[in-house]
Amino acid sequence: MNEQRGASRPVVFVSGAPGHVGSELVRLLAARGAIVRALVHNAERGAALGAPHVELVQGDLADAGAYAPALAGVGAVFVNSSSLAVRLQADLVRAAAAAGVGRLVKLSWMGVSGATQHGVGGPHAAVEQAMRETGVPAVVLRANAFMQNYLPQIAARGPSSLFVTSNRARASIVDACDVAAVAAELLLTERQHDDVYDVTGPQALSNDEIAAAVAAVTGRPVGVTRLSTGQLADAYHRSGQPEWLAGELASTEALRESGALEPVSDAVEALLGRSPETFDRFVRRAWEALQRPQ
């Protein structure tokens, strides 16, 4: 196994670094004294991650030859990517094992649970299995949908809408910053951890409640438009998602309707010793940030 400290600092490789979870995780790890090797596809987006002890690794999960050298001397790897690249995460897992990495932490989602694998849950389940097969100590974070998914409605200059297949289905949506904080704790501490954590917010909310919370802070109407699964897939496709991914994303609404995204976990409090962010506070914080002069 690789030595987990370089120049007395832990060395952590983070894939999916420019995303909501990845960017906050890079910041937290660096603040806690880690050397962070951050995998970025786009150098311009990666520049925003620049900080002391952060080393940018340009490449993507489709090219293991580009990132494999950066795994040398790494103690822990955060396995993450956009939905488009989930299937490629298994290559990173195997490369990390071959490099002698001592710990893997994967960002998965609550759609992976036993036989219940809707939409993008299937590819995540395959990566989880690949992790188990390596024998490397690993932890899976099955996060619920992110509060950050509603930033477009918070930032809208006029009326906006949520497009859903059910108004009443509830989900315990979570702040991506809480997910990042949990990941940082798992990547940097040696204590015994569970194999899988569901990571959620403190309350399960319906789409109507989410829309109302945004409208209450912004003062702008937020509607809830109900579509069929096919119509929702078409909407995702028109927004630029590949057809196959648009269908998978739309099918995850069936999981919300089944109630599988409603449970509230205690992972944030158990691992961090504090309560997870509420959606009301998240919306207000995001709204206030938008009002500050740029």
C-alpha cells in the first residue's frame, strides 16, 4: 500500500473535481492540510480550483493513461464524475488498486439499493461492485439529489418552473457541501467506517414544497409542471443531454415516486457532529450570494 503521507501531508486524488461536490471537497481537503491531485477535463474550469497544495491533473476518465501516473504516492481516492462518465469510474478504481492506493471513497446515489436500480443507478452499482472486487478498503456515499439542482430557479430573473412526473413525491434532498464534508472526513481519518452511507438532508420535501421555498425567498413565482416520463426525457434531451442519459435521468423520477428517496439518514450528524443544511437556509444563502456585487 502507498505511504499515505507526502512531506507529512496526506495525498488525495479527486476525480470530478470541478463539480458541486468535487470543488468543495478540494477546498476542504486543502484547508485540512492535504495535498490534493484534482482531475479536471477543462483547464479553464480547473483554474478555479487553484490553491496551495492543489495539483491539477488534466485529463478525463476515458484516458487512464493520462491520470494513472498521478496516482503514484496517493493514499486515498475520491471516485466521482458527471453522469455521462459513471461507467468509466471502474477504470479509475482498478488503476487506483494497481497503484497501491489505501482507500477509496465513491460518490454514488440513493438509487442504488439492492434490486432497486432505476436510471443511472445501474452504472453506479457496477462501479460499487468493481470496488468490492479490488479488495481495497472502500466506502460508498449514496447521496440524495442535490439542493444545488435548484440553483437555476433561485437565479431566475422572472417566473420559473420545475418539470416533474409527480407533485407529491418527496425526497430528502441534500446540500452538496455536506456531501463533500462527509467525503473529506472519510478520506482523511483512519477510524473504522461503515461500508455504505446514505447521505441526505434533514427533511423530505415534495416538489411543491421546494418550489414554494424558492418563491418565498426570491419573491418570484416558481411553478411545478407535471410531465410524463417520455415528455421529461424529451425535455432533458432538448437541454443538451444525450438521448440515452435523458431517458435514464427521466426514469429516476419513478424512484422518487416509489418513496425510495424519502428516508432521512443521520450520516451527516454521525460523521460531522452537526445537523445537515436545511433547504430554506440553502436557498437564502444562495440568494444572498447572488445579490452581492460581482
